Amino acid sequence: MEKNTSLFRKKTVDQIMSDAQSGSDGLHKILGVRDLVSLGIAAIVGAGIFSTIGLASFNGGPAVSLLFVFTAIACVFTALSYAQFASTVPVSGSAYTYAYVAFGELFAWIIGWALILEYAVSNMVVAISWSKYFVNMLRGFGITIPGFLTIDPGSAAEAFEKLQKSGLTSLTTTEQYAAAAYQAAPRFGDIPIILDLPAGIITALVTALVYIGIRESRTASNLMVILKVGVVLLVIFAGAFYVKPENWTPFAPNGVKGVLSGVAAVFFAFIGFDSISTTAEECKDPQRDMPKAMIYCLLICTVLYVLITLVLTGMVNYKELNVNDPLAFVFESVGLDFMAGLISVSSVIAITSALLVYQLGQPRIWMTMSRDGLLWKKFATIHPKYKTPSFATIITGLVVGIPALFFKMDFFVDLTSVGTFFAFILVCGGVLYLDHTGISERSKFRVPYVNGKFLVGAGFIAAVIGLTMYGDSVTAEWRALTFYEILEHKLLTIIFWFTWLTLSVMSFKYNFSILPVMGVLTNLYLMTELGASNWGIFVIWLVIGLVIYFSYGYRKSKLAG
């Protein structure tokens, strides 16, 4: 057989389906539409609705409800593209597999490596977030865990150092707690023993559940979703009686800029619908059920998010919502402490279900990459009794659990979004490739076709004219920057405009459908809102991945011949 040395060697749909059938004989095919919707809601209605929704409301006022609608529309373009790929290539690799078909092996590896970062880092953040809610919940019941077992060493050391320099009065309540934990911690020599034990324990328990089987994971997920959606509905209906319409005035106190400042937080609240596609090989009928499940998830979650935002900003003034637990806070503020207690318990359950779905997704991506020869064969091992990717599941538990014990993860929230946006853009672009090459003819679900021949270019021209006529503050900001500052802070914005121009020309030439094009552009625009430092870490992660690919995956790939 002749060797294929191309970095962009592609797998055909038939090849992928054949590999999946030979490698996934051991997986249980038990998931239906209801189970997939449940898994999607489990991933989406997690830490976002119980925490980041408060900060977004504080910045944007009641108008942040419109931001949820805008972000949902942006996600719909992506979800439709995912749905088309899922109906064409119903295997467990998610965006990694889709990129293999559309763009070739190098892009597939980059996406797979980015997804590993997305799932692992987001689960570290979710595990640490779970720990904070769990410790607060226990405190509400009069149970106190020693502080040195509930915090990361870095935060404790920083707080103690600040205490030594500036005194107790300079510390916030959280910093006082951290400094006290540092002082009370037992020592191993001169080293204080400090770790976030609840974060490590919940990761171990969820990993064990995922290891035991998809059926057990599905049952647990369904139960948790029923409970937390019930609580969210209770918050909406109970809170409606305490809404004061005057709190909705002014509707957008900080203008459009204030509303858009919550883009990253609000988008983070929607991340998760793509994790449904990682369970494709455990679905009864993935080509029919996955497209339905993705759209149902987005519709249900958008309605819940919009209603709960309106209730929150109606119950109290938006200026009071800059808190970590906004749902519990608004009920405490109107004297309904029992509701606040109920919400603190349900938030622990909600975040557990999000952790479960991400721990379910990551091993299945590793399994698929291993099956293609790009990762060590061991990652594709299916447990003979439990019928799950056993080795990959254990490694996922270690990769998430150990950092969750010891590291401060606040910084990595945006980093999660970097990998996600990257994957979303390639999936939307991949649909354009499927349409252009005729592979879409095999798709059981297709993104509705709206000819963008003139529309994409017309939108670009309109945007440029609008910027010229009404963008004085934007042009003034650019003029104030040096060349190097533009490269550092505005490079993505330049790429956004260049991409829009390129897509305008290509849409005119090839009659591209406008919906996938909108998916590419909206995700790329949202990427421009993320900090440059996150991109630095992402590039380092990418370089590490490329070293692994060229030293192992490129040579061992099944397509190498």
C-alpha cells in the first residue's frame, strides 16, 4: 500500500463509519432523543445559570435578557452545523471527526487537542465551583470543613502574604477565610498542607460513575436534570410574585457596551450542546435523534435563561446582582430564606450534572483519536464488562482531579471558550465544504439553505459604511494604539474583517449558504472579546500538541499507509 504523507490527508465518511463499527462493537447503544436532550441540558444549565448570570445582569441591567437571545441565535447557527455533521458522520469524535472529513488530519488533530483543553479546563473550573457551593451548603446546615481542605494553596498563600503586608482590614471576607486556612494548615516540614478536597472527591466520584457505564450515567443525569429544571421553574414562578416593574427601568442602564460586556460569561452559559455529539456511538438512531436533541436543548435553555434574567432583574435592582450566587441572593433579599436554602442545594446538583456530561465527553474524543492511530492504542480500550472507554476515562479523571485539588482556576474560564470557539468555527466552515463537495447529499439533516451569493457581501459593505459613519470612538481608539499594541490586542479583529471579506467573495463565487457563514462570523466576533493572555496559553498548548502529533500521530496514523 502506498504511503500517504500529506498533512491534510482526509478520511471519507465510509472510512469513518467502518472504523467506528469495528471499534465500538462493545459500546451500549441505548440513548434516545429524551436522553440526549437531558445530557445537553445537564451540560448547559450548570454553573452558568447559578453564577455568571449575576455578573452579566450587573453589567447589562435587565437588557441582558436580550443578550441571551442574541447569543442563542449565534449558537443556533453552530448547532445546525453540528446537527448536519452528526447526521452525516454519526461517530463519537465530535468536531474532531468532522474536521477529519472536511479539512484533513492536521486540522483534525488541532481540533481534537483544543477539545481536550476545553473539556479538561472547563471541568477543573466546574469542579472547583462545585466545591465552593458544596462547602457553603454544608455551612448552611451547620457543618464546617476545615478551611485548609477547601481551598487551593496559591489563594491561601496570597491572602496570608497580603495579611502580613497590609493587615486584616485590607482583606475581603474571602481573603480572610483563605489567610486563616493558611495559618491553621498542618505542616509537612515548612510546607503547609492545603488542598481543595471536595473538588478532588467529586471528580473521582463522577469519573467512577462514567467508568461504570453509560446507562448509569444516563439515569443519574436524567434525575439531576429533572430536579434542577424543576428548581429553575420554581424560581421563575415564585420570583414572578416579587417582581417590581420599576426595577426594569432603565432597561439598558450601561447601553449596548454594558450589555455586550457580558458576552463571554453568557456564551459560557451555553457551552455544552456540542458535548451531545460525543455520545453518537451510544445512540439508538444518531442520524435522526442528534439534530433534534441539539435544537431542543438550545430552545429550552434560551427560554429558561431569558425568563430567569427578567425575574432576577425584576426582583432586585441590577446593581445588587454582582454576587456569586445570584439566585439564592434575590430570595434572601425578599425574606424567603427557605427558597435560598433550596437553591443552594440544587445548585450543587446542577453543577454535578454538568461535571458528569463533560467527564462523559472527553474519554470518547480520546477514544476516537486513538482509533485513528493519532494517540496511544490504550485510549481506545473498551471495558469488557462496563462497555465504556475505560483507560481514557481513568486518565480523564486524573487530568481533571489532580489540578482541581491544587490549582487556582479563575484565570482559565476564558481559556475554555478559546478552544470552543475554535471548534465551532471549523464545524460551521466544514458544512460549507460538505455542501461544496456534494457530501451533504448523504446528510439526513441539512442546514436550511439560504443563498448568500449577494447577502454576505452586502452585509460586509453595510458594516463598513456603518463603521465609517457612526464609529468615531472606535477609529479614535485604533489611532491611539501603536503598531505593536494593534498586533497584541486587535489582531483577531483584523482577522474577523479579513475573513468576512474573504467569505463575501467566496459566497459570490460558490453560492454559499448564509447560515454556516453567519456561524463562522458570529463565533469569530465573540472570540475578539477574549483576552490576549488566553491566546498566549492556547498557542503554547497548541505547540505541545503539534510536537506530540509530529513525533507520534503523524507516523502512526492509519492513513499513513
